[in-house]
Amino acid sequence: MRNSLLALVLLAGPLLGTSYAQPSSQPTPPLRGHVDWQAHPAMHVPYELYGEGLAEETPKKKLSWRHTLRQTMYAPYLRQSGVRILVAAAMAAERAKNGPQARALILSQLAHVRLFVRQNSADFALATSPAQARRILTTTRKIVVLQAIEGARWVLNRQADADYWARQGVMMMTLVHLQDDEFGGAAINTGIMGPLLNMGGAWRRLRKRPRGLSDQGRRALRWLAQAGILVDLTHMSPECVRDALRATGQLGIPPLVTHGWARSIRADERSFSDEQIVEVYRQGGCFQLPLNGGALDPRRPSVKVPRGLRKGTLDSFGFQMKFMQGLLARNVSRVFPGKRCLSELSDAQRTRISVGWSSDWNGFTNHSKPTHRGRKAKRAQERGELLEVDTRGLAHPGLLPQYWQRLAEQGLDLDPLERQVEQLLRVWGRIRAWTPPRSLR
């Protein structure tokens, strides 16, 4: 019954003060380019309604920004996206009923991505190590594909499981996904869908029961680090985020948030406080925003919202990104003791505090709405006065260059976004070299 309801819902719609040592050197010159920190190109495996998955040709019908439950990842669009690294995440936690089924679903998704890369090797390449990814990025213009898992339920029970997924090429895992599980509490989305999707969590929240990181969750952090797999704190409940950051701080693990947002702008269970965002960077990790304008819209903000902000559009992404960049600029001294402002940072340090994005294509989500609508807008586009992204919104990956163009025209500094290739390779390299702190050996 629980799985059936879940499927129905899915279809409907002061931290620790320790300072951490960081790598002192960085390759010269550093690599630049956009990273899509999470997409689901093989979502058709657990949810057949997405069709046959990655396709070689564009669809006959034009996609709109309203594409929940529709395939948006087509090879031609990916080639046009300008993305240099695409993190392809498999998921099975909510679809599977047991461990063997979950593992089979994940393996099938990983295999589908590998097959797609082999069949399109002129434009795509799979990498299983930072060195391999760097070599491909340096010597070719191919899109480097990395593999990840969103939701560790059923597939991470011991160290051997983490080692197994590392051998499959998995470089990142989102520990908790849409439901409270053995690892800890999951954030409950706003509206009626949130509690229905996570009924156990909603009941525990109502009864004021603990929903933080469990003992199994703490063990899982260490298992993943020992296997050289990055951990993503996205989707955790506020208590779980708090506990996870304490644990990663103690273990010296660089934490990731692949699609979160600032509580100062949007206050809900999926959001992160200013303190937590700074702590992620102080521990050597990094933070990314989703490309869903609606998910980033202001909600009980504690900061002033720009006048004329068009909700649900790229305006919301731009507002959140500017806030994040400003927050980190104001807290340079906390991330880099002895430094006072951005002008004192080296190029490598600027990369370390860069903020990125993730698309979550095919992830049960729409993307940014159009900023211009109606017949007049269509005619203006035909005359070359408007871009396609203006009248259609972010309908598919091929419109990303136009998306960035409009944001740059609004005054957004795109430099931090283009530092994400080096940022990903840096943080991935750090977890691959991880060893337990001496006090915990």
C-alpha cells in the first residue's frame, strides 16, 4: 500500500569550529566549464512512462517547461547544452521493494548510461576517476559522464556494499532521498504532497520524534568515504543535516549539497541555513542550486526580495545564486582563516567557494517558466527580439546557453558556475584520498 501511494504521489505531481587542512596545490591551468551535478538519464528503467530513455533524435513534439513525467534528455539537446560534466544519477529507493530488486534497478540504469556513451563515443565519454576525467576534458571536447546514486536505501548495508558501488564506477551517493529510512530523516516537501510522500516522517514530525542522522547513517558516511564515494546531503531533514555536518566534520569528509537552497530566501525542510552553507565550504565541500525556478521561489524570506521578481522563472535562480555568492564573499575569513575578502584569495581558493547547479532532468520536476508569454512574445521571438528560452522557459538541456545569457544580462556573475569542473575534480580527488582521522583509527 505504501509503495502504491508513493507511486501515486510521484505521478501526481553553532556547528563545529575545527579548521580542516586542504590541498595546497591545483593543476595549472585549472579546467573550466559547467557541471550538471545531477540528472536522471535512465529514469525510464524504474518508471516506464519515460519511454525508452536517452534518444538519438529530438522529439517530434516541442517540449515545454511543464515536462514532469516526460523525457527531456535527448542526445542532440545534451550536445547543445554546453555542459562539460554530466552526473548521471540512478535511483531505486522508492520503486524497489527489497534489496535485490533495488540493486538490479540501479545496475540496469548504470548499464543503460554506459551503453549510451559507447554508442555516442564521438561526443560522450565515461570517467571513473578524477585523473581520467581530467585527461578527457583536457584533450577532447566530449561531455564527461559520471555515475551516481540518489537514495541509499536497500543498497548500502555494509562496507562491502560501498566498495561494490565504487567498483561499478559510482562516484557520489545521495544518502537519504524522499522517505525517512534507516539512515535518517528525509525533508518533507511543502504542500499536501510532502506528507503523503513521506507519511512516516510526517507522523514522526507530528509526534515530535527524532528525525536526525541514525547510527546506521553515521556508519554509512564512513563506508562511502572509505570507498572513495562522495556523499550528498540533499533531501535530508533539518535535524539530519545538522547531525550529518557534525559527522562529516569529525571524519574530515567533504560534504556536498547537489540541489538545495538558502533558508534565508525559501524557508522549508529542504533548505539550508546560512550557517550550514558556510560550514559545507569550511569542511571543503560545495553547494549547488537546482534549475527549477518554482523550487527556488521566495517563501517566508528573511532577506529583501528584488522588486519585480518573476516567480517560477530564471529570476528565482538568479536571486538565489547572487545571495549564495554574496554569503560566501562575506564569510571568506571563516572558510579561509587569515583571509579577509575575495580580493585576497588565490584562483584555487576562488574555485573552492564557487557555487554550481544541477538540472534534475527527468527527476519528477518542471523547470523555469517563460519570462514572456502570449502571441506578442511569439512574434517578438520570430523577429529575433526574444530568445526561445524567453517564450518557452527551460524546456530542455539545449536551451541552457540561452538561460545563462539571460542571467548574465541580469548581472549574475557566471564565473563561479564555470569553475565547477575544477571544483568537482578537486572534491572528488579529496574523497578518493580520504583516510580516517588519527583519533578514529
